[in-house]
Amino acid sequence: MKLTTLLALFGIALFGFACTDTEHYPGSGEECSPDDPVIELSVQQCAQAA
């Protein structure tokens, strides 16, 4: 029973940490703007650059 409770609390905490700020870039913390060149990139273009 304690293991189940622990796993449930861990899952809830994980979902809480999954919420992100959509106004800033996650790596640099810089603010996003409508004229950023990366906004027009597709998923395929991002995968090719990596």
C-alpha cells in the first residue's frame, strides 16, 4: 500500500513539473518573440539540424 501511494505521489509531481513556461526558451531562458526565426521551422528541419 505504501509503494502504491508513493508511486501515485511521484506521478502527480511529475505531471506538475511537466508544465512549462511558453513565453521563454527552456535552455537559455530568453523571452520568445513573434519574429524569432525558429518559429517557422518544422519538426523535420529541427531533426536535420541536430
